[in-house]
Amino acid sequence: MDKIEVPYIDKIKMAEFSENTAVLRKLSEGNDLFIRSVVAQNKKTPVSLFNSLSKDKEICVRLAVAENNSAPPKVLDLLSNDENQEIREAVYLNQNTKEENLKKMEEENKELVKDFKAYRERIISLKDNPSYR
């Protein structure tokens, strides 16, 4: 049976909006860096895919995971030790990062935290404000 070719724009839409684990898994295992990044940004991406995407060789995919507020704390804990500074900053700003991990990050890198502590608190307080949506 021949493979059905899906138009690229449809792949992007599926990566962004799909809630189907099988579809998201297939897209996350492909060679397309942009598609993997979009799957990592999808709020409905399952935990198992966040785990694998957090180990992606490409920085932009790991960054998309770190920035996704649906990423589980365990995955964020792993990414808090990433070699890339921008990824560690995104983990620090993510509302799902556990308090103990935040403290560890604060102790290890005072420069990182100095600029982001107040910003993180503001983001979280805005999230709880119904008029800010």
C-alpha cells in the first residue's frame, strides 16, 4: 500500500492542535525540526512525548518543551540541567517548575535568577487574573 502524503500545512496544524497521542508521536519522531518544536508547544502533548522531546538533540525543541506550561515538573527538572542557558531560563520561568528545583537553580546561578525572579512571580500572578486573557 502506498503512503499517503500529507500537505506540510496540515502537518503543522496537526502538530499544533491534535490531541491524538498516536498522531503527535508520529510527528515528534520525524526529521522535521519545526514540526517537532510545534508538537513540543502543544498543550495536549502527552507526558511520554514530553520526556522524549526534552532529550531532542535540537535546542529549539528542548526550549519549546521548557516553555510549555503543560510540561510536567519531572521533565522540567531534567531540563533545568540543560547545557543551554536559554533553556534553563525558560525552566525557571515555567509555572510547573517545582519550588525545590527553583531554589536549587537559585543557589547554583544567582545571575540567572536575579533578573527572572520578579518576572516569574508576575507571570504567575497574571495567569490567575481572569481579566488578563
